[in-house]
Amino acid sequence: MISATDLLADIADALAAVLPEQRWFAGKGRPVHGVIPVRATDLAGAEPRLVHAVVEVDQGEQHRDRYQFLLGVRSDLPDILGHAWVAACGDQAVYQAIHDPELTAVLLDLMAQGTTVEGLRFAVEPGVTLDTEQRSRPVGAEQSNTSLVYGQTYILKLFRKVAAGRSPDLELHRALASLGCKHIAAPLGSIEGALESVPVTYGMLTEYLRNAADGWAMATASVRDLLAANLLVEGAPGPVEQADPADVGGDFASEAHRLGQAVATVHTDLATALGSAPAPAGYLDAVADDMHRRLDGVLAQVPELSPHEDALRAAFDAVRGLEGPVPVQRVHGDLHLGQVLRSVTGWVLIDFEGEPMVPLATRVAPTSTLRDVAGMLRSFDYAANYLPLGDDDPEQRAAVALAWTTRNQDAFCDGYAQAAPDPRKHAVLLHAFELDKAVYEVGYEHSNRPLWLPIPLAAITRLTTTSP
Amino acid sequence: MKGAPHTGEAMLPDGHLVEPQAGDYEHAKAAPTDPHWYKRAVFYEVLVRAFHDHDGNGAGDLAGLTRKLDYLEWLGIDCLWLPPFYASPLRDGGYDISDFRAVLPEFGTVEDFVVLLDEAHKRGIRVITDLVMNHTSDQHPWFQESRRDPEGPYGDFYVWNDKDTGYPDARVIFVDTETSNWTYDPVRRQFYWHRFFSHQPDLNYDNFEVGEAMLDVLRFWLDLGIDGFRLDAVPYLFEEEGTNCENLPRTHEFLKRCRKVIDDEYPGRVLLAEANQWPADVVEYFGDPAAGGDEAHMAFHFPLMPRIFMAVRRESRFPISEILAQTPPIPSGAQWGIFLRNHDELTLEMVTDEERDYMYSEYVKDPRMRANIGIRRRLAPLLDNDRNQLELFTALLLSLPGSPVLYYGDEIGMGDNIWLGDRDSVRTPMQWTPDRNAGFSSCDPGRIYLPVIMDPVYGYQAVNVEAQSTSSQSLLNWTRRMIQVRHQHSAFGLGDFSELSSSNPSVLAYRRSHVSNHDAGDDLVICVNNLSRFPQPVELDLGEHAGGVPVELTGGVHFPPIGELPYLLTLPGHGFYWFQIVPPNTGREP
């Protein structure tokens, strides 16, 4: 039998060919010069065989990212796995094993047994016993990971891009679980290892919240209902009165309130578990500098932003002079409505990885919790403006969206203030974080979804014309 | 009570009152033996006064109800639930009983009731009624004797005291009308205890004879052939200093005594406990799970109803998902009763602090939801007479775990008359035909006990049984068809419940699965409900049933077989599907 290392070397070119089709591949748009095997480990069997592989993708000097693959090897690939085919190796087929429940079951077994294979450590969290009879299937289309759901019980997140250093997702889940935090999915197991003596995290197993819906779906359902109420009003004879989001059936405010409480509880628990301290000298200047830098970059690309430059710079500079201690701590780092799930027992925060494009050192650096709050406030604004309904009268549409956004942002902050200090007390900093986020959104929408550009631009107009 | 046998017609030398005996009457032929009939049954709450007036005096009666049994059989009803029809001064809607062994004269006689039972049983319909065990009317001869003669056989039948300071931890339930649970009786010159109205003294269950007397009341009706009782206000039977006097262990002991009488002497009859409490507390009234339940066979699941309304209003399944997730398992012999409308309602006092906060934020602040919880409305007006929602709500009622209880008239979408006030707005005469008095009574319209509904939308000329029974598209025929489908599938009544996960918060999907002892009886049903007014897609994880074929239950259409991938369905606004999952290539029609 060919060794795992040789097998990987054999199919490296084929991997280079399939990489750009993978949703989680971060290097889309840049040519792939080559795929260099980093390590390959046999995890199971001969037929079918499971190989864990890490490769480095060469996209030029600045872009050498590492990715993990789970490769299945069979002499006879069943039709149902045809779509997972990667390459032929001798008379055998090599394919992406995440689609093969027979092989993914091995991962659960290895974790349950607490096995280490050539430096790959499979483990369960303390006190956890796994039911290894569960069959898996890959779920959804995630940006940077692949997740496997086992039965209706567990979800295994495989971090596709292998970053040096332990994953903040795993780290924060463990910290929160140690305090019994109810607002996370309980961590159950992990796959870890090391590359060049630096720890890396390959996978994290958590409880699967089997009957959950994400906050974005919940919020847009509410907006849809409000828009429908207003469409009815629009067609009515006589004077038109806008429907109040508080009066329509799909009101989201009490959910937003509970969501605020959940986020505040997670923040408080993170501070308890991993510490909180007054920001070091220079923190606020660094925050402001960072905001200015981002603005510089986006201004260079998006001329529509220039009219707002002065107001934005003034809001960022206002941060420098803030008095009184600003506490900093570990935070979620990329919080929005898509990162929260409504389960039958309440709101749960997921994916503590932070912004995937940001270096690890920055993601794990203590910062203000207002960053997370600002992310969520911006997300409410997006949810309110996202649905392409009621565009006949853009002014009316915007007014409806604003009414929804305001009501739910307020409810979120009210809920937050029940479990932690009211974020609105630090209006200048919160305001700056919101604007910074909106500037980032302008840049993102400009390059990716120009149709959505008006959403962050309108928010910047609104936020810079109302004083914090 | 002249002319009819009643309690206290005569007195024995030892001071005991002579009470009517079951042996004085004919007995109805028993319903067919079926120990778990109540799990499969569709119940129908009917007010005798409101259903049909046989003698033409303007109020419905037992004989009138008997004449409408053919209709109820046609509709597919398995069991009637009658609110109290006992002799009563009617100061509390008949729940103030002045003679447990006599029928309110305006409704007829005990003989009429036996005829009703007999005719119902001939049609496979059972009958249960309310029995108030906690208290009587102050007009009951027991109470009259008790106040007159403290040393006589009834002297200790009620809770008497020289002072009004006992049991201070028991709350006053009817705070609007009562200031204390004690009231002074000038005849006996003592205070008597009452958890409800002061004209309803509590029976003293510390006195063993009271329990025996009440068991004899049960036997009286059971001997006549009744199929069970809904036991009213059960949490309050016993009192104990230092407690809130609710749900005491001795109350449960007494219920076990009642259940033993049923099991030993009247197998197949049922007890339904009215405990307007949180499901986690109500399950105590089913008794010991190891014995399959040894107290009540059934209890109402109160919080589910407002949660269904909330879920559809919010277009979110979570209000329902949460309450079902919080509902503990029940003993094997037990069953929930579920309803959309009845004359009971959820009150905020009964819930936990956390739930009260939830109810307050989701419910009480919303004017429409507040109306639905506080004022009694019928289903159709609550749903703006929207046929799609009426069907969705009925489909939920018929498929969620528990035995459904329909409220009379809701099957034709009857309206209410809010000008009659809280209690009477939903108690107007059943609308049979477009003729005078809606075919309810031949009396002079001015004599009718409550006016029939006459508005243009819900009035009897538009909404009545006669018109709807001839239209294949009517709500009545649709409801009848859905009841038929329910009866064809044991999963609805006997099956397990598990919610199916989906990422769409507006879609509620669940599986009802019944594994029977014999191979052919297995039944697996999937229900998918769109709580939103907009069309919705949903992807269900049905991997466990890979290879199976969903067959839609109302039309028998075979849907594409289930594969390894999530099963995609699209639903119209407020649409729903019921599927049976059958093995591939069996082609079995539902």
C-alpha cells in the first residue's frame, strides 16, 4: 500500500485543481501556483482508507496558506460519492472523505478513544462520553469551515484554513463552558496538533442544537411581516399611516431583548474566565489609528464615501480623548445576527473564531466589548434593509426599516443592560465602532455586492448626522 | 326540586339525608370496551343550554342534545364533554352544585340523561361531565345541615372555625370579589373556608366520610353509565397549616382513592384533572409513572393554546417548540387534553417567574394577544375568519400530542357576540339552519336564553350546519375530513412526539410515531406547518427514514422518496402537510 505521504504527493496537483471550487478556499481570485504537501497521516483502514492531510497552497510570496483535507481512498467509489472525487491514484479513487459517513465515523471513534496518531490528538472534553453510533452528513455552505452533523446530536467543525496557534473558537468555548454558560453550544471534543512546534486546532466537536434557527432568519421574518403590513397600508384609501413595528405580529423586540441579555452574559462570563482590565495606555489611540487606516483604504476605492470623510474622521478622533477607564477583555470578535442561534432554550452564540481575515494575534487581543455590540447593531440595520420589498417608494421603505432597526437596537441594548453595563453609556466609542464597521461594509459591498452599497452609506449618513 | 327525586327529600332517624340512588333509574348500555379510548378520542365540549332546545322553552336541554347525536356521530366525535348540568342556583355557571344527584330542571331529568348516554353509546360516542369535588353551593342540603346542626352527621362536612385566621398562606383566588378565604355564617356562628366564592363552601376532606360521600357521587353517575369526569379544581381539596393549601400530598392520595374505584369497579372510565398549572406541575396529577399513572388519566395542557396563537402571530415556531420541550414525559397510561378554545383560560398567576416575564413581554403588551388571553372569543373571529389560519390551527390541534377538544360551533366557524359580555359572548345558540332561531329552538325569538348571532359575517343565515354540510368546500366538511384522517392513524393518538429540526424559524415540523405490539400496526406520520402568511421553503432532516416515501394524507399523493440529503418542501402561506412515511414500493394508500 502506498504511504499516506506518497499518496498526498501523488495527488497534490489534483488538489490544486479542485481548490478554487471549494467554498472555504480563501485564495479565490488568485492563481494557484502549486500545492505543497505538509503532512499526511493514516487514520483508518485500507478499504476504505482515511488520510488526514495538510497542504500549503502557493499563491505567491504573500499568500501561502495552509489547509486541511480529509481524503478517502477506495478501489471502487460508489456512485453516491462520485461528486466527492478528487483524483485517481493508481487503480484507486481519492475523494473528499467528509461526504463518506463510514469514514467520518472514524473521527468520532478516535475522539471517544482519546487516541493520538502521529501527533494528531483526538480528545473529548473532561467528563464527556460520546455516542459513536451516529452517522454524519456535511451541512450548509460555510465560508471558512466544513461542519459535519452526527445524527441530531453532535456537530464537528473542521477548520479548513490551518492557522498557527490554538483556535480562539475552541479556547473561548472551553472558557465559557467552565463557567456553565448557557449561551453556547457545549464543547465536547477536539482534534489538535502542532505544525513546526506551534499548536494548531483542526477540529472542534460541540453539541448540535438540533432545533435552532439563526438570528438572521428570525430577524428577516420579522421585517418581512412589518413590510407586508405597510404594503397593506400603502394601498389603503385615505391618509396613510405607517405601521408601527411594535403593533405588528412579527415584532422581534422581545427576542432582541433576550438576545441582548445573552450577549451581555457571554461578555461577563468571558471577563470572569479570562480576565478584564482597564485598557492599557495607547489603546484608544491605536483603535482610532486603526479606524483611520481602514477609512484610508476604503476612501481610495469608493468615491461615494468622500463626502463623509470629515465627519467620520471627527468621530474616530473623538475616541482619542475619552476619559475614564475603558475595560478590555476577550470578545466574540465577529458578532452579527448570523452568529447567533435561537434554540428552544434561548439564544446561543456560535463561532468565536473572530473575523477570519484578521491575523490571529489581533483576534485574541483584549478589546472593548462594544465592538461586538456595534457589530450586532449594524446587523439589525442590514436585516431591516435586506429584503427587496416595498421598493416602489424608497423613502417609505427606508422609514419602515429605520423604525424596525431603532426598535430592535433599543431592545437589544435594554436587554444587554440587564446583564452588563449599558453600552449606550459609552456612546462615543460605540458610535465610532459602528461607523468603523459601516466603513468596512462600504468597502466590502463595493467589491462584492454593489447593490447593497446604499445600506452602509445610508447608515453612515444617519450616524454622522446624529450626535452620539 | 319538586317532582323530581333529590337529595334531602327525607331524613333518616340518624340525621342522614336520603339521596337518590342509581338503582332508582334505568342504566345506559355501556360503551364498547377499549381501555385506551381516551388517547385516540376527539372530544367535543358542548353546553347543554346552547346546543338544541327540544321542549321549546328557549334554552337547550338534554333531550335536544340527544336529538343532535346523529350530527356529532357524522362529524366523527368520540366523546362529549358536558359542563355541569346538576341542580344549581347558577351563581357560578353551574359549578355551584346544590345537588350532585339531580339534574338542573331546565335541562331535564336524570332519566333524560340516561337516554342521552344510551343513545350516545349506540353511536360509539362517550360522555363525560364536570364534577366539582372541592366545594358545593351553599344551597346544598349538606351545607344547610352542617350549619344547622354542628353535632349532626354533616356537622364536620365543611371546614369550620371560630376564627378567620387559619391557613394564612393560601392565596385568595378570586381577588375581584373575595377579600378572604373565610366567611362568617350567622346561623352556625362560625367561619367557613372557601377557596373560591363565599357562596361555595369547601368540603372538609379531612373528614373521611366526605371522601366516601364524594366517591358515592362518582358511583351514582358511573352506575348510570357515564364514561368519566373532568374533576374541577382538584389542587385545593385539602388544607394544611404552613402551606399554600395547593397540591398537597393528601390531595394526591385522595385522587388515588378515586382512581382505584374506577380501576376496580368501572374499568374503561376516565378521570380528567382540571389543574390550571404549569405542565411540570400538572404531571403530578397523573400519579406514579411506574404504575402507568394511578391518579387522573388525563389533564389539560393549558399553556399550549396561547403559545399556538403566539407562534402564528410571530410567524415563529419557538413559542410552541419551547413549551413542548418543557413538557415532561407522562406515564404510559396518561394523555394530555389540548384545545384551542374552551371556557377555561390561562392566567398569569399560574406560571413561573421566568414564564411570567416571557408571557408579559410577548403577550400582555400586545393588544391583540391580550384580547385573546383575557376576553373570551371564538376561534373564527380571533383569526379574522381567515380560512387558511382556521385550517392551520385545526390541523395543529388534531396533530400535536394530546387528545383534541373541539368547542361546539367552532367546526362551522361560528362567531361571538362581545356585547353579551365576557362569559356569554361564546355561549350563543348553535347555528343549525338559516331558519328562525337558527334552528336551535322553536320558541318565540324573544324568549331565547341568548340571542343568536345575526351579524352579516357570522350570523346564522351565513354560518350554519345545514348550509355547510351540503357544501363540499365548507369548513365543516373540511374539519370532518381531517378528523377522519386522524382516526385512520394511530400515531396521532398513541404516538411519540418529536420535533424535526429545520433552519426555517417559521416552519414547525414534527414526527408522530406509534410502534404497535403487532407488526401491521406501526404508524409514522410527519406534520409540517407553515406558521407564516408567506410561502416558505423548509429542508427537513429525514435521513432516518431514507428510502421511505411520504404519502400526503388528505389526497394520497406520493411525494418523492426520502434520500440522504435534507428533504426539501415548500409550503404556501399558513399551509401544512400531513404525511405518512411508507416503505418504498409498497404503494400503500393511506
